Amino acid sequence: MNRLPVLTLIVLGVTGIFTGLEFVYPALLLALRRTPDALAQHEYWRLVTPMLVHDGGWRQIAFNFPATLIVGAIVERVYSKGQWLVLYFAAGVLGEFAGLAWQPYGAGNSVAGAGLLGAIAVWLLTVKSAQARIGAIALLGSALVLTALRDLHGPPLLAGACVGAVMLKRHR
């Protein structure tokens, strides 16, 4: 069954609009990126808005957009659209907290995408295939290594795995 990953495309479209606008209006990146000073000023939306813009230029965009498209499309097939949103934004916000601790200034949707990838890793553990399970173990092990190395993608990957596991258990 070929289903168009509508939610993934919508989220990428909105992210693409904001990311494109930051090239026309560079102040937009400064207004939306992760920064501890802004959070100290009670600008709590900055736990979500960094996922809408990218501070790494075209290299970051060239990786994040295709990765989100691929991973997001798979998650849409395994989980519901509501679960997709919870995985994306819960992991993304956790990634922003990790970023505040380990990389205080930044932006990009890769932390949210890492949460979706964590959910896929847990789902792969349920597939009756040695290759799928080995891939899942490699992803989860990588999440632990990234966290130990204080990379802001490790915690959202682990969060996506935990939340994804709960969602799969409720689904069955």
C-alpha cells in the first residue's frame, strides 16, 4: 500500500518555509534559535522554534530534510499521525534541553528527527528478522554513545525509543 506521508510533508513544508525565510531575513534565525539568554527572559517558545530554522546552512539542510522525509515516512506507516507528532515534538524539545546544556546556541530539526529514528529502532526490534534487530541494537547503542559524548542527538533518540516502545505496547 503506497500512502503519501502527508504529515511528514506538512512538517517539512512548514520547516522549509521558515528555513527559506531565514535566508531572506537573517534576523529570523536569531529570533528563533536556541539560546539560554532568551529562555532566561521567559521566551519558552524557543524550545520549539529552533526546529523550524537551520543555523548550519545548506549542508545541514541537505542532510536534515531528506533524513526527516525518509524517517518520517516510515514512522507514519508504523505509528499514527498523533503519535508521530508526539514523537517529533517531545524528542525535539528534549533535544533542545540537551542542546542548552551541551551546545547552548543552535537550531535545526535533526533532534526531532532523532526521536523519530528512535521510534523506528524500537519497532525494528519487533520485526522477525535478524538484520532488523541488529540494526535496532546498533541504533540504540549509538544513542547511548552519542549521549555519553554529550551530543544533543543522543537524548532525543533515546526518548523516541522509549516513547515509541510505550506506543507500540499500547497498540498491541
